[in-house]
Amino acid sequence: MNEKKKFVVLDENGKQVECEPLFTFESEETKKQYVVYTDNSKDDNGNVRVFASIYKVTDKGGELLPIKSEKEWKVIETILESIQEESKKADE
């Protein structure tokens, strides 16, 4: 049985939320590693919510850090758009 890896984050209210990583990547432009993940909740339009964070490897495993720069968000948006386009082509 192939079990998906999950991890727990704290939401804005300090509540533990179980999340599932969708993919990770390292940006040559920013020299940082990122993780794109979901808590499988849905927005008002019925779309699954997706989040992204900087993933920093530590001696304790890993740490998620907030993405603060517009440049980093543009890198992530470009990758998400590329994956979305590939997915659309595969469905055709």
C-alpha cells in the first residue's frame, strides 16, 4: 500500500492542521527549496486550497518558512501555471 506522507502545520489560530505535500522544488533563481502543499480544504468556488512555503532542512528535520518576496511568489506562480498547462494537455 502506498501511503501519502503528511505533516502538521499550525493555522492562524494555533490549531494543528494536517497537510499533504504536492511537490517540492529548488529554484536556481532564489537558491531556496520550496514545498507546495494542501490541507484538502476548498475555497468558496470549490477549488482545493494550495499553499507554498520555503522548506529549510535543519538538524531536526525541516522547517517551513513564509514566502515574503514578490520575486519568490512569481517563481512559484510560474511553476504552478506550467504544471496546470501540462495537466490540461494530458486531459485532452
